[in-house]
Amino acid sequence: MSFTALGCKVDPLLRSVTDASGRTTRLEPKACDLLVLLAGRPGEVVSAEQLIESVWGGRFVTSDVVTVAVHALRQAFGDNARAPRFIETVRGRGYRWIAPLDRPEPAGEEPAAAPRSAVAVASLLALLLLVSAACVWMLLRRPAPLPSMTRTQAVLRAQARGLFFSDRRTLADLDKAIEEFRRAIAGEPRFAEPHAALAEALVRRMEWSQVVTAAEREARHEAARALELDPRSPLGQAARASVELVLDRDMAAAEQSFRRAIELDPTIPSVRRRYSYLLAVNGRFREAVSHTRVAAELAPTSSSTFADLGWVELLAGDAAAAQRDLSEALRLDPANGSATMSLVKCLDATGRETEAWSELHRGLAASGMPPAFVQRSEAAYAAGGLRGVYDTWAESGAQHGLPRFVLAVYTAQAGRRDRALALLRQAVERREPMTLWMTVHPAFAALRHDAEFLALARRAGLGATAY
């Protein structure tokens, strides 16, 4: 039954909110269920745990889903978390509906009732069918009991720690994330989400590797296992999409899986971000920016999300927007190395080399690089500017086993075209996952019409649309 509150009409059947100006917002099913639950208990504080139990029905989720759903409701009502009129956040306790509810709108006339005898017979038949079906189901399959609440909470904690580390963008943090996701699976292997998160983390770990490692088999297995446990898991669909994109280079299949994941739940920031990678490497920058902006709205405190947004804006040629969002990423996390390097590229591309070096120098200190490395970089800049720094990094990186693709980026930025092509050739031969970016990376702009470069791109599984 629909109801109104402060001039806003809520129609649970249509899952819509129409504000006083006539603007209608469609709600996702879970957000609408949460709204009905809160509005049905006005003035009562409902904890995130209660909301998860009532709305998500015991599925394996964290409190983040509640935060996202409440954010969507506030947007629909035009509400403000700091001065709420509809939903109030009670710190440490939960959420409370505070808007006065008007009387429900009268329903239309009901159709004439069927004769009572006919209704009774129909009800009895339906009941008999239901009982028979239930008996057959119980005979054919006796489901395993759900894990205890204590065990489930331990799994949730491991999953939450894994998600925290997986958002931090360093190899050490990714390794911690992988360890936590494996711990969650060991605690209870029947939840789809830890399997999907592990597959995603393994793919991302391989993206920074010199070669596709033995983890490829594990990543494929975990993505498939997640969908076997829950075919409607958006994270499972996204994990499969990452495997199809990064390891298989099957752009069509990956896009279909990403779209399915977003259709199942459009409010997961990480899915939007990963989909933006597919769009960006195929030259679809405007779409990539659009999806990453949605991710930033859903996760306004995630440094990594703003780093991704700045990166795709840089690829799209919007230097001003890129600088703004990369600066926000570094405000949230001054040690974010990806954001630092993208901001340096942005400043250097607009002829501001001195500012670029200043930012790079700050980033080296913030990320805790060894003093000797910082001193070598300072000397290289004094002798040859940023090109000198990149040349030095390419030489030292080769000694420390950096991926050939990363060395090719530094070498190209140092102006060493032939050496950059040779390193790219090695990267493609070794199936380095980062070659996914070679046709759109700013470092290789001068090579995009080179016949050997284009041949390498085709060998890397990149279609002509990417360049």
C-alpha cells in the first residue's frame, strides 16, 4: 500500500518515490524493502544487523550494503544525512525513520468476491499441492544446517578485512586480502561472496605480476565456484568478468558478465570500477568516466575509487577533472601510489614539469620509499628532469624484476622508443596482464601508429577499437 511523507509519495508496488516536485525515482528491490521496514517502525532505531537479517534474509553481506541502500533512499527523498528529515543515522546503533507519515492512500474498489465454497476448495487444493511439493523436496534433498552465528561472524570479519586490504592498491595489501578471503572460505565454504572476492583479488594480483601465474587456475575455479553457489551473485558475475577480461581477453563475454552484475545490483562500487576498465581499454572513455563517477558517489571516502576516476578522465583528455579527482584521492590517502603517478602524468602532460616533480617527490616520501632510492631519483631529476628519473627507474626496475610492461612505460617516458618496443614485445610474449592497457596508455601515444606496436596489440588480444 502506498503512503506519503512530507509531500513525497512512496509506492512499494512500483518501487518508486515521487517527491513534491513530481520527480520520480525508481528504487532497487532491497532499498525499497529497507524503506518499507523502516517506515513501518517509525521512531524506532533498527540496527544494521536487524536490517541485514530482515531485508537480505541471512545472505552473506556486510553492513556496507545497508549504507549503500540508505544512501540511495536519501537521494530519492532529497534527504541530507547531516540534517535528516526522513532517515536518521543513530551512531553506533542503526537507523530510524523520523518523517511523519500521512494516511495511506485509499485503494481502488476490489473485484467482487468469489463464492466462499469455491475459494475454500481452491485454497485446500493449493495447500495440498504445497505440502506435497515440500515433502518431495525434503525427501530428495536435505540441506546442510546453516553455520552458527559465531562462525558466521568470524567469516564476516575475515571478509571485511579482505575487502579493506583489497582497496589499498599495494602488493602487500593484496596479499593480505587474499589471505583473509581464503580464511573466510575455510571458515564456511558455502557463501558465494568470499569465493568471488578471492577470484577478483587473485586476478588483480596477477595484473601486477611479470607473468600469468599458477594463481590463474585458482582464480578461474573460485569465480566458477561463486556462481555455482549463487548464480545471481553480482560479485560472482563480476569476478567471472574480470577473468574473461584480463586472462581471456574476451571483451564481449566480459562485458556481458559485467552488465549482468550491474543489473543484479547497480550499487556495488567495485563492479562499476572494474567495468570501467573494460570500457577504457576499448577506448570508450566517456562511458568509463560515467561508471566510475557512479562508483565515487557510492564510495565517497575511497581513495582508490577517486584514483580510478582520475585515471579514466586523464585517458579521456579531461586534464582539469583528472587533476581534481586525483587530488581528492590523495587527500583521502596521501600514500596512494597509483593516484600520485597519474597526477604526475597529468601535470607533465600539461607542461607543468616542476609541479609534476614536486608531486612525485612528495609521493615517494609518503609511500615510504627507501632514502637511497629517493636520493637517486633526486639526482636523476637534477641531471635530466623527469625523463632522467624515468630512465633511472627503468634501469633499476629491471634489476628488481619489475614487469616488462612497467619498464616499457618508464622507458617510453624517457624517450627510448626502440627499447620500449622491445620491452613490450617481451611483455606480450610473457602474457603480462598489464598489457591490457598498452593501446590507451599515455606513455605509448607516440607509438600508436607504429606497425610493430599494432601487431603486438593484436597478439595481446586487443581489438582495433582500442586504438
